[in-house]
Amino acid sequence: MTTRVARDRVTGTPFTRGLGIVTIAGIVWLVIFGLFVTPADVNQGETVRIMYAHVPGAWLAYLAFIVTALSSAMYLWRRTRSLTWDRIAGASAEIGVLFMGISLVTGSLWGRLTWGTFWTWDARLTTTAFLFVTYIGYLAVRNLGGTHHQRARRSAVLALLAVLEIPLVHFSVEIWNSLHQEASVAGNTDVTMDGLMLFTLFLGVIVFTLMYVWMLLHRQRALTLEDMLDDTGLDRALAARRAEAGVS
């Protein structure tokens, strides 16, 4: 019985353990290629190596927030109102905030080395910071009082509104006169990238994606356990209250 309870309280499975090993190996590979194998940029020199964490971090933040919105839509659409979709949305948003934080920190360091300042109220930076704060607010809303379904409903509505900011952030360099460069790979620029640098950049995207999936699986399972614990605590409180009422 004890073994079964302990097994029910863990979030790991053979698949997630294998995925974790692959992710760690990919991170090591990315660090080696990003820091030691790829060449320096003609204009930016060694500072271009920040790109291998900055760009994947930004793209995976977008992906995480889109998954949050899609999962929220599924919760609102399905008649069963499955809380699994809500937990996926919450877990993905937490991970997205983490990746967006990585993007902001690495972007500030990159800006200091290329622009001479850690921060400027540039269109891309400002909209990205606003997106970051919006999803911190989303996480705060999730922690307000109420039942699990009340949490899910109000969070889902906010997620569907917040995701509309992503196109604004992505196209901000085209809408406004931004210091931030346009996308070098998929953008309409004349910038050409060394093949090894391009490979490492895509490697970073793949590794960050694997990391995202691994974290998402664990976190949504942890949220399930937290909801179960809340329900158990509520049941115990109601039972105690009934017992007190019966005694009185």
C-alpha cells in the first residue's frame, strides 16, 4: 500500500526519464557547439553566441503561450470541462514565463554588448516585456480563490486574450522603427548565416522544445497532485465540520 501511494505521488515515468536523458545530452551538445565549435560573427564577434539561447527561448515562449491558449479553448469548448486542459494551460504558461525570462535576460546582455545599454524602450523590447508581465498576471489570476473550475474559467478567458499579444510582439520590428533586427532566418533580410551557425541555432530550438515537453509533462502532473491534495483537504474539512455539527 505504501509503495502504491508513493508511486502515485511521483510525476516521472519511463518515457519522461528517457526524455530527460535525451534533453540533457542535447543541452551538452548545444553548449559545446554554441561556445566552442561555431565561428564568431563577422560583425558581432563572439557576442553572437548569445543567439543560441536567446532565439530558442523566445520561440519556445511563443509556443508555450499558444499551447496555453489552445488548451484554454479546449477547456471552454468541451462539455466535460476536463480540468486536464486547464492544468496543461497553467503548466505551459509557467514554462513560457520561464523561457520568456531567459529571452529577456539574454537579450539585455546582448543589447549591452551591441547597443551599449541593457535596456531601451524599443518596440520589440517593450512589447516583449508587456507580454511577460501579462502572463505573470495570468499566473496570479490562477492563484485566486475559488473552485478548480472557477479558476479554469477565468484563466481560460484571460489566456485567449493574452495570446493576441504575440503577433504584436513578433511583427513589432516591422510595424515600428525598431533597433531590434528582423529575423535572420525566416525574415525578409539579406543576412546570410554560416551553415554551422544555422545548424546550431536549429539545434537550440530542438533542445529547448524537448526541454519544454519534459517540463510540461512533469508540471501538469504536479498540478494534478496539487488539485487532488486540495480536494482531499476540503473533504477532510467538511467531514470534520459534519462531525462537529453531529456532536453539538
